[in-house]
Amino acid sequence: MPLVNAKEMLTKAKAGHYAVGQFNINNLEWTKAILLTAQELNSPVILGVSEGAGKYMCGYKTVVGMVNGMLEELKITVPVALHLDHGSYEGAKACIAAGFSSIMFDGSHYPIEENVEKTKELVATCEELGLSIEAEVGSIGGEEDGVIGAGECADPAECKMIADLGVTMLAAGIGNIHGKYPENWAGLSFETLDAIQQLTGEMPLVLHGGTGIPADMIKKAISLGVSKINVNTECQLAFAAATREYIEAGKDLQGKGFDPRKLLAPGFQAIKDTVKEKMELFGSVDKA
Ligand code: 13P
């Protein structure tokens, strides 16, 4: 099945009280692991690509070519969206031109008027081309691609303003951060989430920083309207730990253990296991 935009899968998720996972990709192994797991679990999935990862993978056209090739060669039949994560205005335009099926325009660092203006323009383009679009209000804390945010709670009224522009999904800061959560993290602000959901109604809400959020908080967030959850760091940690174990056990020095297809296999499996665990927690299994 060719790429789809994320609208239908997220509308169904919101109505069915579960969430679709966005898993960020970094290379072929990542992409293959996520796609195969989604297919095995009969789950819809969103592949996230940050601008930095896009550059690393030799540009957006390379990413589109790789993903489209895999969908065909691996005979993937579950719905898959290819989504720009935290896109700039220019990045969003480049991904639209390259063949992404979904984009995020992160205008959260602009004054709200400018965020509205730029989001509006991109909404019109996406509507015309049949793409889905995610907007963000209130910066998500932590570090991603060198951008460091302090993590804040979005203003529900501003969320309503952006939601009304016709975006497909809305990311709102509710105390969540990218990367590992610090020991003294105060947790998600369900009060803010509830207020946003009351004002934005049917709009699927997006929870960034899915790594390390305890299962009960994930479930509560879904019950309050979160329909898409982004996970990146957790796959990276799982991949790194499995690769470290392989090397530390000296397996790369045994026989043909240095062959990249063998060396990267434990990390590949670790990504599959992480994605499976998340899809089960988010409730998207058998929802394709
Ligand atoms: P984590 O890296 O914390 O899982 O966050 C991912 C994310 O929100 C991507 O936009």
C-alpha cells in the first residue's frame, strides 16, 4: 500500500480511544524494523523524520525513495504515513516537494500571530495536495537536533486558535520533554491537556517526548484526547544497548561477526521489541 496521510488513522484513533505511534527513523535498519513490526501487529504507523535525520539520510528525496521502496518490497499493507518532525517553514516546503505524506510545521518559537500566518499558508498547501499537517503550540522541552526548549504548558486559547486553522493534528506542550526525563520531572499536566481537549474537541492531540513517560500517564493522556505519541530516544537507547552488548561480548571478533548484517542485527531486534511494546501500550495493535 502506498503512503497515506495521517488524517484517517488519527481520526479513527481519537474515536477509538487509542493512539498511533510516531517512531523516528535514522537509517534503513530503523525504517525496516518499524515497518515490519507495524505489519506483524497489524497497526497503523507514522514514520517521523527530523530535519537533522533527513540530512543524515542524504536528503528528503532519498528518504521518500527508501520508504516507498520498502513499502513495496516488504509488502506492507498497514497504513503508513511519512511525516516531517518539527519542520521549519522551508523544511516543510521541501518535504512536500519530495513526496512526504504528512508534515509538522513547528512555529511554536514564533510569536503566535506569525505562527498562525505561516501555519495557515501551509494548511492551504497541504489541503490542496491531500497531505496531513501537524502544528505546535507551546514548546516541548529538552534537546532535539540542537534546539533546546525549556518545556512549557501551552495556552489552551492559543491551541484553539491554531486548531481552527484546519490543521489535522495539534501538538501542545503539557510539561513533556524530548529525551530522558530528569529525576525531578513534575509529570504531565493533565489539567492543561483537559482544558485543551475541551476547547479543541475532535482534533487529535499529539504527545511528543514519548520516551520514558510511565504507562499510567500514557493511558491517561490517551483518555484525554491524545491520539498520536512520538517516540525517538527510546529506540536509540535500545539500539545502542543491544549493540554495546554484542561488542562487549566480543561477538564482532568471532567468525564473521564483523559483518554489518550481523553487527546491526541485535540493535535492529531491539528497535522491533521497543516498537512492539509501545504499540501494545498505545492500543494500536489490530487497528490497521
Ligand atoms: P523522545 O525522543 O523523547 O521519544 O521524543 C520524540 C519526539 O517527540 C519527536 O518529535
